[in-house]
Amino acid sequence: EKLLTFSSERLSAPNTLSSCLSFQPSSHIKGLRDMASLSQPGHGPVQTSAVVVLGASSCLAIPPPSPPTPSSSPPGDTFCEPIDPLSLEREIRGDSPIKDQRLREGIHVLNTEALALRNLSRLYETDPVARDGFNLSVQAITKQQRANGKLVVIGVGKSGHIGQKLVATFKSLAIHAVFLHPTEALHGDLGIIGPSDTLLFITYSGKTQELLIMLPHIDESLPTILLTSHTSPETCEFINHRPNTILLPAPIPEPEKISFGVSAPTTSTTVALAVGDAIAVTAAKEINASIAAVFAKNHPGGAIGAAARQPRTIKDIAVSWYDIPVAPESEGGSLGFDLLRAGLDSVTGWVRVQDRVASPGTIRKISRDDLNKSLEELPDALMSKALMLSLSSDTTIRQARDILRNMQLSPNDENLAYTDALWQRIGDYD
């Protein structure tokens, strides 16, 4: 084969060019013939990047020769003009069909489950069966807890996973609860159920065979709660086997097969978890005087535990009188400088001067002009024991704040003396 290159070489074999390129459009052929004529003596080489293979069985389409390089460049700013997004491919613009489809699917799931929760709220606001079941469930759990019983949560599959999460929630709220797998129960774990316990079965269908098989082996006198999709006892097979069961409905507006094209537990487990959480919080508030304090005690770890460890009572922020360092005295008596230096050295920030005390806040207020003044010239820097307010160590910071605020509102000058000195310490925890 002969290779004909339009480069810095003379074009040769002009007679074979037309036969090789006979399939090209006439305008392209004419341009190439004109180029070929330039190869005759007296003409210089043609500068181009085109390559032509002669004698090949088939020839590729060859574009027309490149235009000559312009003698001058266009203005510099024309190279940086913004690209119109609509001129780009969808993938480059960032709105590809696959991304849109993903978001549509995800938002559809979120909207479906949110709708189910709204319907669930309306059910417990209006339906007598649901309302009665909720009240009886809370009553059974609180009664058994006060009798040193526990809540035994039973479920299998995804319902079992929801049950295990609910057990964790109940325990964090100081409600004794355990999870029992129905298969393990039939192989020895039934012994976990005590005579003072309450049972909570979770089954969306209301007819899970593993749960029904357990019933003949469980004392019928034990309070039994069923968390299920059924809203009427008459339609539930489980209740047909155990008529005294408390029905706790957790229905969904439509089957998951219709919502998502697959019967995977999604919306149904969401509503079951929500009802279980509602029972846990409600029962815990009835059993414990302070649900927040109980939760803080049972959850010391993580960010939640760190937040719970914030000071709550006067005892949490109090400093023992004997742990407060005494300020050294300069020759001729203590000065503002001595008080400031002692405050910087104090671990707690408090400083004692005989029977008086300076708080961290008052020490920070000492100015440069106060350094050489005697403490007698700084009456606001120290507070005597006579002006201290006595409060129980179990008084909460909020209660102490309210006491001081009420004293501030009183016209009694003595009260103002108390609060002016104390408010800066308690007010920090407002």
C-alpha cells in the first residue's frame, strides 16, 4: 500500500487520488484535487494534518483541509465566557435521569411513611378500640413494674428487631424489659417469663405461627398485649386463641406491595416502632417522678450522657468553704493585687479573706486601677458570711435562680444585698 501524507512533503500520485476518494462528496473531492494540483513543480508543500491510505479496500471519510491559522488571536476575554448549561449533556449538568429517579423513589418512601404516622395519630385520637388498648397497655405495664415484674417483648423477623429496639428504649427509661425469641422460648427460654410479668407480642399479620405455637405454654393469667395491624379483635387470629389479649393497633393505609412494589417490612415496622415508643414514654412518666433524671442515670455515655452530666443542683456547683484558698496579705494589708493573684492561683476561682469570700466573677472585675487599692476600698469585691444565703444542697439550679429572682423583685434592701452577690454565680446556669 502507498501512504499519502498531507504534511511537510510533496503530494504524489495525483492520478490515484480520485479513484480512492470517489465516494467522497464532490466538494471534498474538488478540494483535494485542488490540493493535488499544488504538488506540480513550482508549488510548495501543502500544510495539513490529513492522512490518506491509497490502495485500501475501503476508504474512511476524510474531512476538508483545516483552515489556515489566523494571523491574529481573538480578544482574550472571549476564551472565558460562561458555558450555557442547557448546551451541555444531562450528565454534565448534574441532573441525570438516574439521580432524578433515585430522589423520586426516596421521597415517595418518606411521604408514604409520614402519611402512615399521621393516620396513626388520628386513629388514637378518634378510635375507641385504639384508645382503650393504649390505656390498658400502659396500665398493665405500670402495674406489673410496681409489682417488681418486667415486660417481656416477643417477636420474630423484622418484628423481632423492632421488639429489641423497644426493649432498649424501655430499659433506658427504667422499665425492666427483656426480649424473648419465640423459637428460643420453645427450647428452654420460656423460663424467663415470671409470674408478675407482662407480655408484649409483635406481629403485623396477627397470625405468625411461631407466636401462636407459644401460647399454649404461657400462663393465660399474665397480662398480654398484641401490637399488630388489626384494628378489630374479631379479625385477629391471635386474639381468637387468647381472647383476653389487649389489642394495640398499628395499621398502615395500604399494603407495602402496593406502595413500593414489594412486601418488605417498611411502613409497617415504622408505625409499630412509633406505637411502642409512645407506650414506653407514657409508662415511664407514670412510674418515675423525673423521667429526665432516670434517663440521664441510665445513659451516662455519648453526647446524651455528656449533656445529662451538666450541673443540676446546688451541690453540683458548690465549693466547700475549706477548699477555698486564703489570699496572702501584702505589707500593710491585702490589696487588690493580692486578691487577683490568689484568684489566678485558685483551682476553683474562689478566694477567702478572713471571714469573707470573693467569687470568680468579682475577681475578674478588678481593674488596673484597683490593684494598689486596699480591699477596704473595694467593698464590692468581697462578701461576708452574714450576707450569704443558705440553701439546701439538693436545691436545683432552676429553683435557686427563681428564689434569687423573687428576692430581686422584693423592695427589701437586705434581699438586694444577697442577690447582688449571689446572682452572678447562679445566673451563669440560667
